[in-house]
Amino acid sequence: MNRSSEKARMQKSPENLRIFFVSLGCDKNLVDSSQMIGLLRSKGYTITDDEAEADIAVVNSCCFIGDAKEESINTIIELGERKADGKLKGIIVCGCLAQRYSDEIMSSMPEVDAIVGTTSIDSILSAVDEVRRGVHASHIEDVDRFVYLKGHAEQIGVMHSAYLKIADGCNKNCSYCVIPKVRGHYRSVPIEDLVSDAVSLAERGVKELIIVAQETTVYGTDIYGKKSLHLLLDALCRIEGIEWIRLMYCYPEEIYDELIKCIKNNKKICHYLDLPIQHCSDRILRLMGRKTDKKSLVYIIHKLRSEMPDIALRTTLISGFPTETEEEHKELIDFVREMKFDRLGCFAYSREEDTAAGGMSGQIHHATKKRRAREIMEAQQEIAFEAASRQTGKTMSVIIEGRVPEDRVYVGRTCRDAPEVDGYVFVADDGRELMSGDIVKVIIDGADGYDLTGVFEHIGG
């Protein structure tokens, strides 16, 4: 392609310029991507799912742990190769990696044309325009800047389920975490803005709202002066069309009685909580900067199960934190076996620069960290498989995700299963016509590892 034709391609009108998004890392990043996509579409730009036909690629990056950082960098390099071959004309890097390493990216990765930080997502229009004009630009704002693109939330992926990010940033300052440095202090989105966007999502067919933030349980403390998640949930429950509401990232020490009562009494709120506890050893929890201890963790887990016996509890753990002993590792395995979490993920500790834990002595060898993480997951696998088998004979509500014609089954999730991270239900296809997002009653007739199998309930049959 000669220079004049290349220039003409990049100066296409917005409706003819095709933009491809890659969203890496957590679901909070996915929400930022959806809002940027909504903003671009509102100005006439075409969003494509086909990398091969894209004029500009946007990488919404992650840098939470080493593996995520590597994935983001490799994605940029791969897109850079397409750009070098003339198949792509511009690359914009957004998200946490962009916020944290903007200068390094612009100086050492010439394939990158523009940078958009975590609190600058409203600059995506300017960034695209600058790339069209061949201008290199960096849009980095203070990490405590509040930005919420009200009215531009869109779904990415399935049309019946959407993430609703209710806050950004975090005040916990855990010793292993870089989030406060790249996302800033905790900033809640006002209830009226969230309800407005949730109504819009419901009108577009969303039936399941997944509530996310770096921490959801302290929602509202910064703008209302008190924990207000229960008030937000009450408002969301009144939205017609929304049938399931799922809570993620609930710090156990911040769970409060009004919130428990709200979850228990609102039929739309899934009896499902994600509790990122990271460890159970009091010494390790103190080193991590966590604001809880083992006794308190046991108390809140028992309280939740006492109030809602059918609740599904998910957690995440970190293995191989600096100075963690074999005895503390075994204590964590015993804790997992005692608490019997319904869902659990474990990650080997990632040493991150500019964190307190990164500078600690007593760093654990990589192989030891991986081995400990594997042993925790092996213990959890037994618990999860047993828990799945106990569901046999129960009738459960299932949201349909799709159909596998060759296996003659529908694929869905129960309210005990979050998308992407938990299990599925494979329901025998009895000839009925269902759409993704339909919620139906299913009789569970078996378990296959983490997943369940079942048949449709026949009313009056």
C-alpha cells in the first residue's frame, strides 16, 4: 500500500473506520472496554470482532501480576507485527499497564501510537482521532480522577449478562497489590447513575447483573458517608427485566448485617458471594496488610451459611507469600478443607515492584509457590466435586448460555455459578426451543467434575 492510499485509509470517516478491542485482565477492565466501545459507537465508529479487518486495535491491558503483564505485552507485540505487515494501521494501549508504564511503553514500543490511562477512558475519542491523523499521544490523568461514562455501558460477549462496575480504586493498600497506584483511592458511582445504566441494559435484554468493583462491600462510604451497597441493591431489584443480581469482590471484614438481610430477602439477588480472603494464617494476613484474622473469617463464613444455608461461597487465595512456612501452607490447606468453599481459585504469589511485599526478605522460590498452589487446588477439587455430586436430585433455576447441537444439550449456569470462573449445567435437549438468557427449571441428575447434568422440569407431567 503506498503512502497516499495508507493516509486515505486512516482518514476514513468514523463510520468506515473499524476498531478492534482486546480486553485483558479482570472484569472491571471489561466494563471500561464496554464503556469506551459505547462512546465510540455513539460517534459513528464501527467496532469489529475480526482483527483481520481492523484499522485500529485497542488493547485494554492489565498489570496486576507478572503473568498478566506478560500477556499484555505479548498482545501488543503480536499486534505490532500485524502493523509492520501493513495489516493494521494503529495501536492504542489502555488500562492498568498503560497507566503504570506509560513512559516506558511510548519510549520502548514504537508500534504503540497512543496511550489512554485508567482514569482517561473518556479520551478514547481523542486518541482514535490522533491516531487517524498520525499523531502520537499519551492521555494520562491523576489516578484519583473520577470518570464514569454514564449512558455508554454495553455488553461484551453474551447479551443476557452484564457487569456493572459500581466503584473504582481501593483504599485497602494490601502489601502485595499495585491497584491503588494504578486505580487510585475508592470512588463510588452514584446510585442514580448506576440505576440509569442498569435500566438501559435491561431494555437491551440483560437479565443478569454482575456487581463488580475492586471492593463492593464499602460502596457508598465516600459519597454517602456509610456503607450503602444494600441501598443500591434494593434499587436494582426494582428494575423490570433484571432477574439475577450477583455480587463479586465482597471483602469478608466489611460484610454487614443490613447487606446480609438484603441478600436474604430479595429473590433477585443470587445466594452467591465472592469473598477474596487470600490466606488464613494470622501472621501472613498481617504481612499482607489485610484487615481481618482467621477467627473473624470463620465467624463470617458460618454466619452467612446460618442465614442462607443454600449460599454458594467463592474465594481466592495466594500461595507462597514471602516468609510463608510449610506449616502455614498446611494450615491453609486444612482451612480450605474445613470451610469447604463451593468455589475457590488459588494463585502463586507474584512479586511486584513498588509494593511493600515486593521488598520483603524471605521471598519463596517460584517452584515452591507453584507446588503449594497446586496442592491447595488439589484439596479444593475433592471438595468441589463432592459438592457438585450433592446437587443431584435438586431442581434449580438455570440461565441458558447456548446449545451444543452435536451433543444434543443446552449449556447453562445456576445462580451458584458466575460466568467464566465457575461451572456449567449440561441439560438434555428435549426438543424445546430456547434462547440464550432464558431462565428455566432443571432437575439435576448427575455431576461431572465441576459441572452438572440435568433434564428440564416438566410442569404437571
